[in-house]
Amino acid sequence: MNILEFTLVVGLSSLLAGFLGALTGLGGGTVLVPVLTLVFGVDIRYATGASLVSVIATSSGAAAAYVREGFTNIRIGMFLEVATTIGALVGAVLAAKLSTSLIAVIFGVVLLYSAYLSSCPKSEHPTAATPDPLATRLNLNGSYPTAEGQQAYSVHQVRLGFGLMVVAGALSGLLGIGSGAVKVLAMDQAMRLPFKVSTTTSNFMIGVTIYRTSTVDASKVSGLVLTRMQNH
């Protein structure tokens, strides 16, 4: 494969990754990492590093539009970013220590779970219920635009959602995929946010999480490059 063919394939793959990442809130790394590792034979640790950089632009661009339209719950996003940032830093450190085969297995499991989550029916307007007292104290409840006007919603199980975000952050740092599947699970299933709010807030959070971990991941990749040069 020559340089032009390589550029075209990677460009088209990136276009698809950006589209799916913005549409579903799962992060474009679920497409980019498999393409780089399976099609081009790139070491998965290098592929996750490249994915981290690209996902910043994808998620940040989509998040800007969603925030402007009023779908994203910024208060929830910034609150949960505390958990995802901690997890992401841990995941980035683990990525340098775990074997590539183990990382590949974890990545495969996350992809299968993402596919399962995508097939589950989504509740457009969750039924009203008493919100979590912690959500009320933190002013996390909100509303989003619909065809019928502004639709109010309440936030539930804040502590469970916070815990799941630590796992999501660790997967972001380890796999470079944004871990939107776990973020959407936490907000859609645990915290019972409307699906549009979950996916748009996930996009907002992915951009912040990946930006926090990209410097750690860049150091990790640089170390791998130096090690490989020394071995040769």
C-alpha cells in the first residue's frame, strides 16, 4: 500500500469514526483503534495514543454544537469529570505496564459491550420520579429541548454514576476510545437521564477526559519509541 492509499483509508476511517462518535456519544476510538491495529498492524499502544489525539477534536467539535442547542447538562458533565479524570490518569499509567495482548482482550470486551448497549431500547423521556437528594443539592436536575418544548428531567443514583465514571475514565486512558459506552451507561441506565442528554453530555466529557490524559499518553508513547530504538 502506497502513501496515497494509506492516507485515503485512514482519512475515510477517521471520517466514519467522527460521525459515529458524534452521533452516539461513544467516542470515535471504537473505529480508529481496530482499523490501525487490524488493518495496518500498528501496535495497540501506539494506536490508542493516536486515537486519544483524534478523539479530542471529534468530541470537542460535537460538544460545542450540543451545548449551544441546550442538550448538554454542563453541571453533570463537570461534576462527573472529577471521577473520569482520576480514572483516566490511572488507565494511562496501566497502559504502559500491561501487555498488548491483555489490552487487546479488554478492548474486545468493551467493543462487544458497546454493541450490546447500542441494541438496547432507549427511553426518550424517562418517567418522572423523586430525584436523588444529592442531585438536588448540587443542582444537577435540568431540562432539554424537544418538539413539544422544554422537557424537565431528574437525576438519580448520583453516587453510582460517579463510581461508574471512574471505570469509564480508566478505560479512556487505557484504550484511547473515549469509553462513551460506560459514560452513557452511567447516565442513561444508572442516573436515568434522557438518552439525548446522556449522549451529548458524554461527548462533552470525552473531550475533557481525553485532553487531560493525552499528555500522559504522549509521554507513554515517547517512552515506547525510545525503548524500541534502544532495542534495535
